Amino acid sequence: MKFFENRWFLLSLHLALGGLFLYAGATKIGSPQAFADSIASFKLFPAGLVNFIALALPPFEIALGCLLIAGLRVRAASLGAAVLACVFAVALGQALARGLSVDCGCFGSGAPSLLKTWASFLRAFLLLFASIWLWRRGGLQGEKMERKSI
């Protein structure tokens, strides 16, 4: 268990999780219509909300990624990442339960397939666990150090 509390492991987790969210947001921000199409394939939201999500989510992911990479407000950023990962897991889980093959649009657009949907579902859980771990640890310096910087 000490490995998962090691400073270098936590730094790697910051960088990996932050990098994933930064990359995911950056790949979607340039093509909001393709991302909106991916969101619409889940058949969860009305068209107006789909467009809002497609425009709002990428900048939020980029902001979370930047905060995690920089090590700033790690508890808040990792909580935001955990909430997003949970939403992703629920959306993908309901799509799988309904027999839908969707392209999650997580890292750009592509052809939907059942294998990709399952892979995205599992990735969402990995992101959720990593985010929760960082939130619980309070970042590299711990919760007490982060509170002093406020």
C-alpha cells in the first residue's frame, strides 16, 4: 500500500490524470459538432442540452487537466474529475444496458462499436478510482498544505 502513497506515484497520477483530461478537452474543443453527435448517440438529452454540453465540457476538462498538472487546488480538481468520470461511467453503463454501441467522444470522434463502448466504460472507472485516490490524498503535499495556500 505504501507504493500508492509514494510521492512519485502521486506525482505520476497527477500528471497522467491531468494529461488525460487536458488531451480529452483539447481534442473535442475544435470540433464541437462531432462531439455533440457523440453525446446525442447516448440518447439521454434533448438537442439543446446536447449542444450546451458539447460546448461547455471541453473547456472544463482542460481546466481540470491544467489544475491537476500544475498541482493547484488538487482536491477540488480531483473531485471535479471524479464527478465527470462517474457521469461518464453512468452514461456508458446505461448505453451498454440498452444495447447501444456508442462512440463516447472522449478523445475525438470515431466509429461506434461495442468493444469501444466497453473499453470506455472501464476507462471511466479507472479515471474515477484515480480521481478519488487523489482527492483522498489531497495532492502531493496533503490536505493541510493545500489549505494554507488559500
